[in-house]
Amino acid sequence: MKRTKAKRTKTLSLLLGLCMVLGLLFAPVQNVLAAEANESILEARKGVLQVAAVVKVDGEEAAYTHVGTGFLVGGQDGAQTVITNHHVAHALTEQAARESLGIPAESKVEIGLCVIVKRDVRINASTVNESAQADFSILKLEQPIYDRAPLTLADSDNVATTQEVYALGFPGIVQDLQTDGVYTSDDVTVTQGIVSKTSDVTLVDSPIACITHSAQVTYGNSGGPLVDQNGYVIGINTIMSNEEGNHDYFFSTKINEVREVLDALGIEYIFADDPVPQPESESAETPAESSAGENTETTAPVETEAPESGLREELGAAIQMADGLALDNMTQDSIDNFNAALDAAKAVYNNDAAADEEISQAIADLNTAQDGLLEKSGMNTTLIIIIAVAAIVVIVVVVIIIVAVSSSSKKKKAQEAMRQKERIAQGMAPGRGSGMGPGPVPGMGSGGPAPGGWNPSGQNFQQPFGGGPAPFSAASDGSAETSVLNDGASETTVLGGGQGVPPAALVRSKNGERVTINKQMFRIGKERRRVDYCISDNTNVSRLHADILYKNGAFYILDNNTTNGTTVNGSSLAGGQEHMLKNGDVIKLADEEFRFQM
């Protein structure tokens, strides 16, 4: 037995050693490919900014909170225009600020916007124009920012299904775990995906041209740019699917929606399809001037009919497209032919006297040379080798897992059988749970507003408001109705540990259903696997909408930063803030009404 075990250990060691050698062998190839592919994306991070909401009480700043992401547009030097989502710019309301900071009713509250330069250095911003239907806002900084680079905007009508895209921003979950809080371009998070489709999506009440893609967009990086592989902006990250089981689809407003408004307002930006710059042409030959003392006549210049502007514009577009082609993987002969045709086309383009026939021929020659570009034969071989090695590594890992699991399965079965006998001997039911409820809400860490009122010194409280993509739900989640015990009875009993919890219940106004609260943390929402009471027949209720808490001899309700909110007796609750409940209180989760009874 010992000899067999030693042999198995030796085999596993050899397999692990093989995996390490293969990984080291192909790591340089993967690093080079990644560096080439990501250089433009990393450069695009320099135009991304953290957007924050500022609260002023009686004219003095009281606090600020991060609400989302924006990106810079404008000229090359000192740009002052920032694009973000409308729902980001309006994430923090006056009512929410009053409730979260405990601001007295007689105090005047003002909500403003700013962008983070670095740490606590900020530049105030004002709204130039906005569209709630297309979900974008155009902000102007009160002073230029020179350590960021404005992003280039592309024609989003050219976006194609299956092309790679990247979402850039400051997602809340990452920023919550980050300890330094610098918020420079190095802190921008990048997620990668592909375009699923382009279509009109109703964000508010009108269909808007959007890009559906798989680059993950979460709370905090709403308003950030969606860029192509060149780092050009093709959309604004806006919403994510909120359908249960379908959380992999994200929607970005096409950047052309914003470009049209920027053009109408005369706001400068860099456009990817701007014509090829034309060098200053040499001055045309002028008639011979009279020599001193001579009385010669001047010959009038011969007027040359200019070619039609449409052909020249077509040639300029063809040259720009050709200049952007990647030639690294093409054969040298085809590259030489292509460059010769490109140089000839540029010479014709820069010749003001070129005839229509010359321009048409230059376009045709350039297209022919572009079609004649040939890939190097070794490229496919390299990809095949990389795929083959990856497959081998996967197979080796699977074999290791199978061997490890099979070697311990018999021992585990014997131990489980022994524990089963001990349970039966002690009179315990097999598999009986502890009755503990779900854990605390993810992301609800420290840093929230201190109790007892607002802090006039200016604090950065935990972001309980906007910044996230607006949830998008096309229809009901399709799950079954709420499951209850004792079918036919008037009361719903939820399994769980309830030691020390006094009798309390929620009565659902819709059907009179009585829901017993028998846990110190009782969770309500529409995602069955995460809650103690599931409301599956109302899509306005969030997946994990609210918690009923029992502590210090009293019941409290806590809204989990939901989209449609929670109210008690008609008053809205701030996300993440506990509110004490009294007997008879009317609670609304979105539009689902309950009455609290003790």
C-alpha cells in the first residue's frame, strides 16, 4: 500500500513539473501578444475620471460621495468637457442627502458635481446639457485638467457584431477594496468582451441606439467609455440586464448620440474619422513680373477646373483607412506593393490639379493593393501551437484532479458513514442545518456617514447612491410563485433559526399572506436562493431588496441600495441605513406593500 501511494505521489509531481515547464515556455509569447493588443487600451485610461457628488449645507461643503465614472473630450491641451450618464449626474438627491447626513429641515441643501484629480484634489463641474432619454450628461470643468488626455470618439454606426470591446471605469466593488483612494488613470479598471448586437433599447420611454456586449459593467463604472481595440470611444456604459439568470448582457449608449449634440453646441472633440491632414501646397506659378524699367504685360493664369469634391473625399477616406491597417503579420512583398499604392494615392490627394480620372485610378489601385495583402504562413502555425499547449495543460490539470479525488473518496465515504452512525446514535436528524441565515450584504463596509448628524468638516461617506448601471428588465423573471409550507393555510412559515426573536410578521396587502419573521436577519427579495421570503411575482422588487433585523430588543429595516427603493409610512429610506420599525408600520418594497405586526 505504501509503495502504491509513493508511486502515485511521484506521478503527480512529474505532471505538475510538466505544467510548470510548459507555462514558462509559452509565457513570453503570451506576454508579447498581450502587450501589443493592450497598448491602445492602457493609453485610453488616461481620459477616464471619477465623478463625485458634493453636498453643501448653508453654503458650506458638508460631504462628497463617489457616484460614477466619466471621460474627457476636447482638444489636445487642457480639455474641460466630461461625458457621463444622466443617472450618474443625478444619483444623489436632496432628500437622500438630508436623510443620510441628518440635515435639519431649515438648512439649505445644494447638490453639485466634481471630478477627482488625485486623492482629495477635485475640480468642480457644471452641467452644459443632458438627455434623460439617452442617459448622458455633458459637464464642463471650471478649469482645464492637464494630466489627462481627451479620448478620441469614433463613428459608432461602424460597430460590428463579435468585435472586441473594452469597458473602462471605477467599479464600486473594486474601489471599496482599494485602500489608497488615489483615483488616477492607473486605478481605472478594464473589462473585456465582444459585441453581441447593435439595436434600439428603451432606456426611459424612447428607443435609443445602443450596443449590447459582454464587457462587464457594474455599479460605479456607469458613465465610463466603451472603447474598441484602438482605444476609440464607441459608447457610454449605461445599463446591465437585471433578469434572473441573465446577468451577462450589458448595454452602452452609442457615442453618435452624444456626438450629434456636441456638434450642435459647437463643443470641440477629437474624431477618429477626421480627413487626412493636407500639407500646405506650394504656391502656384505666378505670371512673370515686369522687370524694373520694362513695360511688359502680365499673362492671366489659366484656370483649371477642380475635380468633383466627392471623389477627393472618397480618396481621403480610403487613405485614412489604409493608414490604420496593421501590417505586422503580412508578407513583405504585399506590404511593399501596398505602401507604393498608398504613397501614390497621397500624392494624387495632395495635387490640387489632379483630374477625376487620376483620383478614381488612385482609389482603385489602393483598394487592389489592400485586397492583395497576404498573411504570413507562420501565423496560423503559432496559433495552433498555443491552442494545442493550452489543451494539454487543461488535460493534465483534469487528470490531476481526478487522481486526487479518487484517492480520497473511499476514506471520505468511510468517515461519513461513521459520522452518520454517530448522529443516529445521538438522536440527530442527518443533514440538519444550523438555521443560520445569509451573511451580510456584500460591499456594505465601513466608511458610512457617522450617526448623529452631518459632519460640516467635509467627509467622504460610503457611496450608497448612484454610480451603478441602471438595472434593465425586459419582463418577469419567470420563476414560480412564492413557495409556502402548509399549502392552503393563511400563514407562510420560513425555515431558519429564530432563538430569541419575539413574534413578528409582515402581512402582504396584495393577498393577505402573513409572513412570520423568525430570524435575527430576515431577508426579502425576488432571488429565491438568497432570501428568506421570495417575492417572485413582482419584477419591480430587487433580487436582494431589504433586510428585517432584530437587535437590542427592537426590529429594524434596511434597504440594500435598491433601484426602486423602500419606504416606511411613505418616507423613503436611504440605502444601507437602518430604520426602526413600530407595530402597524406600512412598508413598501418598490410598489409591493406590507404591514408590520408585532
